Amino acid sequence: MNVGHCVALATYDGAPDLAPDDLLLADALERVGIRPAAAVWSDPSADWRAFDAVVIRSCWDYHRRHGEFVTWLDALDTAGKPVWNATPTVRWNSDKRYLIDLAARGVGTVPTRVVERGSHAAPGDVARAEGWTRFVVKPAISASAYETHALELPLGVHDRAAVERVVAHGDVLVQPFLDEVTSDGELSLIFFDGVFSHAAIKRSRHGDFRVQTEHGGTVAPVDVAPAIIERASRSLEALDELPLYARVDGVGDERSFRLMELELIEPNVFLAASAGAADRFAAAIARRLG
């Protein structure tokens, strides 16, 4: 047991006492003799050197304060304590261009194109050139479907206004709309230290495409075929460093699973959805401390 170790669970000021998922993790850490401590990442008074390690968890505003967030990652590096997931991984994962990197490494992903802020190219033109009648536009730095829009050509007045608003604030991704998201749901596979733990299915509410619960979506436990687990694990095998935790979001079946998001910063890992999941997460942290 790692008696005496104190681990910071980094959260944001909207959940200073930890999100429900992380409360389950905190209890599990105590069961293996590790003292958990909630710490708001943006709190200037937080002393990160006081902890034996920092686990980046529910920093759910990082995409709205990305510059500050990266500066905080730099401060963690200066503190010299172990950070999970590792700060280079988090920096890379904070910009959704990582999908293009993973595709180049042989991971089956949703096709992704980038329209840079200030570019003369328009997302609608990119979609038309790719033959995507229905497509999705989202900021390259975003979370929880923030400013994510499902659109259809030709664009109407309101759609063009939405696209112009998103592009005005930064680089954007353009992707084909996947019908499976609304018809079958989006799978989330959870891994701790590269080992599959459990899975959930996320479904959008009627009339919407966003599966996040804050947009009316639902989450339920689900059993997944070994072939899907194997395909999802390829995303982790393509990384430079094995993450402590990962949520692999995708659609498809054993033959056609495609990565939509590889969540390595602040995902809800649905610990309540699987018996023993919190203990498996805590055990992975204990191993790294040990």
C-alpha cells in the first residue's frame, strides 16, 4: 500500500469538491492507502509541489482558457512531480488536430480537415470538395460539443452565421457527419494503463446529434466485442507514451470501428457504470506511485 502518498485530483472551479466520477475515484484511492486531495487547476494559491503526484481530471473549462491551461501545465513541469496524464500528452491532446496525427499512424479515424482562422477557405467549401453533403464543424480546441454544429449543404443563413462565428474564434475542424451517431449511438471504451476496463454507450436525445448529457444525451453500460476493444486499443498503441487513463470514443462494429475522439485530459470515465471500475483506476495510480 502507498500509505502516506497524497495525490492531487485536478478539477475546475465549477466542481471544486470534485465531480461525481472523481468522488468515486477518491474513495477508491483511500481504500488503497492513498490520500486524495481536490485541487482547482486555476487556483493561484495551489502548491503543486505539496503533492506526490497530480492526476488531471475534471478540468472542464480548459478549452475556454487554453492559454492559461497550457501555462499551468508548464508550472506542473516546473514543480517536478509526476503528472498523469503526462503534460506532453495533454498538450498534444488539447488540439483536435491529434486526429490527423493518429490517422497518419494508421489509426482508423473520422476523416478530418482543418480550416485555419483567417483562411480564405470556408468549411462549406471544404465539405463540398470532399463530397460531404452533411458535415460537422467544431473548434480545434473544444470539449463537450462546445460550438459544434451539424450542417447540411447548401447552407442557410443561420448555418452560415454559425460557421462564421466559429471560424472567427480560431481554427476549426471539418468532418463528415456520421449517421451511426444518431442511429446506433457512440461507444466509449475506458482503459487504465492500457488495459480495457469497461464501456458505455452514449445516445443523443431525439432531434439532436450531441450525445453529451449536458445536451440531453444518455449514458448506459454496454458490452463490447473483443474485436472492438482490440481496434480501440490501437489508438493507445500509436501514442508516444502510455496514458494512465484513456477514453476511446468511436462508432462502428468489429469490422469498421472508427475513432471519433481520444479523450486523455478530462473525460468522464463512467466509474459508476461498472462494478470495480473505480478500484481499477485507483490500482493503476497505486502502481505508478509504487
